[in-house]
Amino acid sequence: MLMSCSGHDGPDAPVTAERTVLVYMVATNSLGTPISSGGITYEAADEADVAEMIRAANAVSDGRRLLVFRDRHEGAPALYELQKDGKMAVVKTYDRSASSLDKRRMRQIISDARSHAPAPDLGLVLWSHANGWLQDGKAESDGASKSLKSFGIDRSRRMNVTDLADALRGLDLEYIYFDCCLMGSVEVIYELRGCAPYIAASTSELPRPGMPYDLTLDALLSGAPEGIVRAARATFDYYRDHEDPLFRTCTMSVFSTDGMDRLAEVTRMIYDGAPLPHPGNPVTNYNATASSGYWMDFGEYAEALAELPGRDATLAERFRHTLDAVVIYKDATPRLWDRYPVYHNSGMSTYVFNEAAGFDKQNYNTLSWARDVVSAHIK
């Protein structure tokens, strides 16, 4: 058995809700540890976000329910329900026989959330660290422990975006909202296109506090697409107007995954026979603190290739039209970390590599986008 329940404080008979939202918090990492800066000790990020949820408990109503799965350094992982009075009631506790980033454990917790708070619509918020499309390319059963993988840190365990897609596929999610860094890449959204019709994510790093739940909880509980656009906009506005200039850094996007196959088709046409490396400059690097080309602006890159001399004159316009249908909301501060300029914000990032970097860099060639689209770029 992968699961074992050691506690249950929920109601005996589940009551169908209009909508349920599950926040999946993997905090067995630095985000679940208090930090000290300038002689001041700040509470752990998960503690702060739960406190924000409690402050916004009036957003919870009979027709809307918020569940929080929380895996921390101390104590057993547990599924909670935020009640209208601001109390966090334990629904179920779990042992540590499996990582919270194990595909089967994740599916079980989502199943438990559905059973406890059945609703026609289930929104999923994924909360932790993240590195976009980066993965080690091995099946999770191989027990690999390289540091650069896509979603989550559960002690020494990470989760590849391909494993995440396997875990979430077929669960009929209303939306996926990434409360973490760098998941707004075309590679990630394409991999997850069959998992939910709408995905919200950041192309860049987010500051440690992440999404301000006291400002966004009502929007998250309102559903997709309007609700998660409101949540993404509220998060962006919070950081854009932050009193500390170093925290005035944010990019947020919301994607309609229905158009991802069409975006792949037109991008493949642009990439086919196009030269390497990128022909234009300057290029926005959404992870400006890193020198790699892992998270560059996707729209800027593809348009530059489409507009090279001798290319089909309609390609760039077709690409822009298709991308606009996918990116239904986007915004970016003028600079990241009040230092690195955002030259162009298409709302999506991508890996821009050259021949020397290799198609298998960080096992990029294991991704669906690499096989379906980028392979035409490296003939």
C-alpha cells in the first residue's frame, strides 16, 4: 500500500460543492523553513500563505471549498479543509511511505480531495520550488537525485514535468495554477496541455512569498478562466506596487491549452530549416540571474526566426495570432529584481540553444515539445 490514513476529522457524508480548489503544498524544502535577514526572523513561506488563507476565509462558502495538502519538515503530511470560521480542519493524514512528488501519491491525494469535497469543478494550485522544463529524463522509479528538475522539492526528491503530466492526465481538472517559479515555458504548457484547459504560471522567478492568498483566494475559488486571470493579475499588481524595490519583480501569464497543438504546428514551420543560434538581440532572459538560455522569451525568438530574409511573409503574423489565442493574460514588470530588463514579454519562455549545447542538454529531448517541434530546428 502506498498510502495509509492515520487521522480523519472530516464530515461523515460529503456534501457536493459548486467548486473545490486544492492547494498542493510541498514545503519540505527552504520554503518550509523560517529565514533570518537583517536580524529579523521571518516565518516560513508555507506558514505565511496558510495565514493569508485564514485571513481570507470569508471567501469560502457553502458552494466553494478550499482544501490544502501540506507536506512539511515536521509532522505527517496532511490534507486540511479551510472552514469559513478560519479553522483548518484535518481531513486525512498520510505516512511517509511515498514522496509527495510520487505520481501515485499525488493522484491519491487529488482523489481524496474529490471524495471529501465533491464538485463539478476542481482547481489545482501547485505550490513549491520549480525549475520549468528541466528534468533528469529518468523514470521516477530510478530514484535519480539530480538537482535540476521541474516541480517541487520534497527533501532530496524532485518531479519531472513528464512525470507531472502523467500524474495529472485524465483527472478532469478545471485549471492548474503554478505558485512557483519558471513554469510558464512553452515546453511545460505543451507537456501539460491534456491535463487542464487553463494553466496559470510565471515565466520568471517569483519572490519567496509567492502568491498573496489573502488577495487571490476569492478569485481562485471563482474558477477559470476569469478567476485565475484575476488571481494572476492580483499577484502581479502586488509585486509591481511593492514598497521594496527589490520585490518589484514579477511575470504572470494564463494559458488556454486548447490552442497548444496549433501553436506547435506553426512553430514547427518556423523552426524547420531556421539557423542556430538566435539571430536577434537583445533577448529577454526570464531567469536573469542565470547565464543559460533555458528560459528565454519564446515569442521574441520565434518571431525573429520567422522574419528572416527569404522566409514566408505570413509566418510571423500567423504565429502572433496563434500565440495570442494561447496566452489569454500576460504582464511583466519592466525589470526583474529591479535590475534585469524585460525587453519583450510574449508571456512564454523557451529553451534557446545552439549546436554546441546539444539537443540532450538537461535531457531536453525527452520532452514532447522537443520531439514534436524543435527536432525540425536541429536537422
